[in-house]
Amino acid sequence: MTQLAERTEQGPGAGTAVNGFTLNVATVNGSGSQTANGAIVDALFRMGIPVNAKNLFPSNIKGLPTYYRIRVSGQGFTARQDVAHVLVAFNPKTLDADLAELPPGGVMFCPDHLKPTRPRDDVTVYALPANGIIRDHDVPVKFRDRMVNMVYVGALAQLLGIELGAVHEYLEQAFHGKAAVIESNFSITRAAFDWCAANVVKRDPYRVQRLDANGGKILIDGNTAAALGSLYGGCTVVAWYPITPATSLAEALIEWVPKLRRDPETGLNTCAILQVEDELAASGVLVGAGWAGARAMTSTSGPGISLMAEFAGYAYFTEIPLVIWDVQRMGPSTGLPTRTAQGDLLSTCYLSHGDTKQVILLPADPKECFEFGWRAFEIAEGLQTPVFVLSDLDIGMNSWMCDEFEYPEEQMNRGKLLSAEDILRLGNRFARYRDDDRTGVGPRTLPGTDALGAAYFTRGTGHTDTATYSEHPADWKANLDRLDRKHNYARTVVPRPVVDGEGCALGLIAMGSADPAMQEARALLRAGGLDTDYLRVRALPFGEGVREFIEAHERVIVVELNQHGQLATLLRAEYPALAPRILSVAHCDGLPLSGPFVAGRVRERWEAGTGAEHRSEQAARRMDARVEAATDEPRTVRAGEDGPEGKVTV
């Protein structure tokens, strides 16, 4: 397959690769490399160069290998690359393995006291006097392990062309008001920069050059964006329990509530945040808060979703609005807590026992995390139901470039919420679950509404449309039918899919964090002569346009980051007549998808599917010929029926 190269320019030396490579920083977990890595990414972004960072860290506190992969892409691609071209090797235990993964022509930066046992002559190695620079700056012993990381920042700045001024701007922002910390970090960066300028002759092709490609964009992680969007959407109650990778979403709320949601007169926060004893308790708090009229939410991951099943079913049946963010990670069980996946779709779709169908939003980037942060509350209250937002570790915990957030002009909509005046107009009575407009959504009141007839009994057992207890089959069936109408009505309320392209034989479908790889894969496939159309699902239930997209294509390939093709399974179940057209590319190894991998698998499935169709048609023609040759007239041979040559299966 033809590879689509990153944008390159011919610099002073032939073959210079400008703004088109991936940098892999190999350190030890807990060694304090966050500041150094953040400085590199932020400086590149300030230089106007499209950049994306992915932190691949172990699920322990300290000691195991951690990797920070920074992709520089003049073309603006942000998906993970399978190969890193530049290696910062600051972990002695993985030095040989990391060096072995470098492609020919790659570059390694390492401390001069680390010597690989299997050196290579097809890569460039820059040995840095890291310990010497630290000693020269008289860094206290307890800070040396952390400060030594700034050595590779300075070396990369000098040899790749990262502007020192941009690095200093990051340090000023990260350590605002701490002049001594800023100066100590930058002095080591400057010393490494100067040492490389004086002692190293550049022998590799990789460098960066200032662009103007980041106008109107910000650099942020999805969990922070989700927290900001939730606060903008009027969140007043948060109940949470720590779990990777969702903890930083709750921590972002804790950070931003005092800044954005503090009453200027009383000095009190207007959003309550409770760290509870477990995820079961968190979901219980949401049910109570949502019933009382709060916009309530939590953040969790797959194991927490499992614990919330009973309360999720209760809220679905009693029709209490609440929002649950599931920042997905690798399962089943504890799985890989610090790796990403899209494996919770099926379990969340039908979360709880009985005939339960949940509403799910599927953001693809931090901008949509912000949007769905506030929109989830609008949908939850409009439908009077739980709304789940399925992000994942890749979106939630990694730094992404995205467009600036958009703040809608419309006012907050709380749905069919009746006031005391509304109850009076209804003659001091209302039917909580009556479906007058056939949307499946009835009116509701809040506890304490000061009107006779405003109260009703909230029960998870069988009930009539006036909320009285009933075990009558007709009442039960009517209630489930109404909930089904509501779920169908939700199709018109949830975010519509995003569609790109028109008229190609092959259609691609994906969701969430698979999108960056899909964008790059489509470019690679196009360069190889295979054009595609693309639909990105943004919510369940499937909204307008999904069926039409599948019907318009000979084949549709669904790409997702799980083992069993959960999105493809739901599409086949939703549109059974179209199921033969739906093929699956499902992959799950804990890493984000890459564009070349997706392009290769899509091409394989497309070619295999086309060939299988051709072989199936040939086999059918041969079968017809055999049957007609053995009888006076053509006839249908059913599965298992004895034909003229023995058992025949059609």
C-alpha cells in the first residue's frame, strides 16, 4: 500500500525531514518527566506546528517503564504512529529494547553514562553529559532525578530546532509566580542547549520549523474539557470515586469549581463535589440529586459502570435524569487500567437487567467532550433518563489540539418541568407518566413544588401513568411501550452522525477516538487508489442518516478499538436486512489505532469481501446448474435436503 509521507522540505542537507516525525521519550514512571515532556509539546504548539502527545504509562506508582510519544505532523494528523523516529532513552532498563525499535536512520538521545549492549551503526546516537550538567548547576540531590529530564529538552531544542523562547513561555505558565523554579528548570535547559551547540555536529534529518497552522486552536486533554463543559452546563452535584483513567476528570472539576462556580456574595461554591466510598454510592447520590432537581454527574470507567448497573436501571425506569462519564479503559476485569479501549459500548447500551436501553454520547476529541459535557444534561433532562458519555483514556488523559470551544447562545432547557403555576393551570393534578405528545416523555415536578397535586410517588415497581402502583399486565405493557417510544424519540435529540464523502462504493464507520486514525487512513487509501466515504457515529440510539449511509454503499467496514466489534454488532442488530453489508475491523491491544494499520486492515477486508462476493455468485451458479441438470425443471433445494448428489446445503 502506498504510504502518505508527512510534509517534508528540503533543508540544508538533502532528505531533511521537516515537521514530520514521531518522538518517543522513554523514562521511568515517577521520575518527574511530566514537566519536560509538557515543555516539548507546548513549545511545538506555540511554534504553530500541529502536535499530539500520548502518555503510555504503567499502572503502578513508580519504577516501571513509561513512554511519552509526541507526533509532529505538518499535515495535521494526530493519530498514533506505529514507528517513532527519534528516541530519548533515559531509562537504563529499557535502553537496548528501545534502541532496537528505532527504524534505520533514526536518532537516539541518551545520557553519556548509558551504553547499549547491542549498539547499532544505522542510527545516529547523541550522548549527553546529563549528570555533569546537573552537577555544574548544583541541583539538590532530592531534585536531581526530576531536573535531569530538562537536559533532553535543551538537547532536543538545539538539534531539532525547538525555540527556547517557547520553552520558557511554557515554564512561566506551568510555574506561574515561582520564579526560582522557572529559572532552575530553564537554566538546565539552556546549559544542555549550549553544550550541544558547542559539541555536537547534527547528523540526522529531523527538525522542526515554525508554521502558522494552529490558529484558533487550543491544547487540552479531554477530561479537563469534559469538566469545563459540565460546569458550563449547570452541573450542581458531583459524586465520584477514584478510578483510572477518570480520576482526572473529577480532579479538574475540583480545580475549576472555585474559579468558575463561586458565589461572589457568599464566597461559597455553587457545585457540591462528594468523594464517596465506591461507584455504587456515587450512582446512588446521582439518583437522589437528579430526583431532587440537581444536574448531577459522575466520572468512572468500566469496573465502575458494572457496579452502577442496578441504579442505572432504577433511574431508567423511574425516569430520573443524570449523567455518567465512562472514560473507557482495557477490560475485562481489572484489565489494563492505563491502556485505552472502546469495550464498554454493548454493556452500557443495555446496562441493568430487564429491557433497558440507555442513551449514549460518543465524543471524538476534547472539543466534543466540552460540548457533550453541557449537552448531556440537556438531553438527560429533556428525555428524563440517564445519559452516558463514553470517552476513553486516549481522549481523556492525553494532550490534543482542537478547535476553540463554542458557547451556544440558547438558554438552559430543563424539559417538561412543571412549576406550581403549571400545576394550578392543570387543576392541581397531573399525570407523571402520561404521554400526550407521543414522545414517551411525561411531565415532572420537583420535590417541594408548592401546589396541591404536585407530588407523586417515585417507584421502581410497576405503575400507571399517574404513578400509582399496579401489577396489571396492560399497565406494565403500556409503560414499556412508552419507554420504547421515548428511546425512539431520542434519535431526534442526540447528536447526529458526521458524514464525509459521497458516492464511493466503500463506506467506513467509526466512533470516538478512532476518528484521528480514520482520517489518516482515508488519506492513505486515497493515495493508494481506494476512495471511501466516512460516517462517524456520535450517539446511541442511532440517529438520522445511519441507515441511509449503509444502504448507499456496497460494503460498510466498521472500525473500532475492541475485540468483538461491538459497534458493528449493534448496527447489525438495528438494521438486520443490511447486516450482510456490514464488515468489521476490530482491534484491541491497549494502544490507540494508527492510520497505516487501519488503512491496511480496511483494504484487506474490502478486497476479501469483494472476492468472497464473487466466489459466492460463482458457487450459486454452479449449484443452479447441478440442480437443473438432475431434474426436468429448476427447483429450490433447501438446507439439508437430499439433492441428486447427496446432501446439499444452500
